Amino acid sequence: MAVDPPLEAFCAFYNKLDKSCTKHLPEIYTADIRFIDPFQRIEGIAALTGYFDSLYANLESAHFEFAQRQRQGDQAFVCWTLTLVHPRLAGGRRVAIEGCSRLRFRGDRVCEHHDYFDAGALLYEHLPLLGTAIRWLKRRLA
């Protein structure tokens, strides 16, 4: 499989992303980036930087492990596992969530980024009261 430098740069950036790295988002994303995840729909690099600053402000750690990657033309898909530690989730224990990103490149930078993952598995299931109710409901439905 051929190495795709812009896609590998994207993955490498996310492997080291923390609250001090958000100033480097313009190296990976275009100025008019469109970013979508289960929580937000963002347009523009300034808005994305603000969003990432707020996301990473209270994280103790976050690490992406990338699995399958595929690119054809300007479209790419990347499967990943995010492992994070946040003091308000799961009592500060590690939380792992699997997801996938659909990317569209313009040149060597990403102009569209859409993340797909189970927001409940990331957030809601790890909140003290709501998490208990969701886990109970999942067991009942299984």
C-alpha cells in the first residue's frame, strides 16, 4: 500500500494533539474547514481552534490509535480508537471509543472533516447518574 503523506501527516498530528498543539491546526486544515462531530458543526479554522481549545482544556490525556486508512482522490476514511482521561468522565478512569473520520483534502490540507462515533459511549454512559440509567437500559434491550 502506498504511503499518502497528507493523510499520514493528519494521523501524526492527532497522535500528538493536546491543548498546546491547537495553534498548529492551520498546518493540517484549510482556513475554511468544515468540521462535524456528534456534538458540533463548525466552519472556519478560528472556530475549530476555539472548539479544540475548549475540548482539550480539561483533558488529562488523549491518544488516537489509527487502524485502517483509505484514500481515493480527495476523499479519505480513517478508523481510530480514542483513549482519553477526563476528570468528569468515568471517575477519571480511561475511556476508549472507536470511531471513523471522513476527510476531504484540498491539496495537502483537510477542508472537510466528519467524525462518526457513538456519543453515548463517549460521554453519556460515563456520567454518574445518566450513565447508570443508560447502561441499565442497554442491558434491558439486549
